Amino acid sequence: KFRLTITCLDLIAEHSKHKVWLKSSAEMSYLYGNNVLKSSMARITEGTPVNAGVVVFSMSDVPLGFGVSARATEDCRKLDPHSIVVLHQADIGEYLRNEAEIG
């Protein structure tokens, strides 16, 4: 049973090829464990394919978590605002949500 946790976020963010930046109004939703919708996304790196690992950043370039792209960059332009763009895997809010399991 191997599961990547949020403790590796700094390392992943430093070396990631694919990134998504969230609008400031959507950060809390992501930190509560929700997926990233197109309406929440401020920008995405060009050439991000489907099913690629992506790091999710705030607009001030603070890494918030990571996930898997549900759509390619090219597809994102045509999506409706409520479509899922990134599937949530882990975020920096996990420590608070899973405090009982961690400690």
C-alpha cells in the first residue's frame, strides 16, 4: 500500500511540469478536499495531457496540493464552467481533516 501524502508537496512542486493556478475564491473549496472546476481555475500550463499529475497553486504561487488532470489544456478552453479539470489527490488541509488518524 503506497500512498503519496502531502509531506512531499514541496519536492513535487519544485519539479512539476504541469501546474494549475486557482482563483483566490476557490482556494478554500480545494483545501476542503474538492476537485478543481473550470470556473475555479485561473490558468493551467500549456500542453498538460489527460491523466497527468499536476500541482495546484494559489495565485501567489503557494503550492496547495496535487491531483490528476481530468482534461487536457486544449479541452479546458471549450468546457462548461462546472466541469472538473483536476481530480483532487492531496492538499495542505489534510492535516486538519485527518488529525485523529495522523496523531
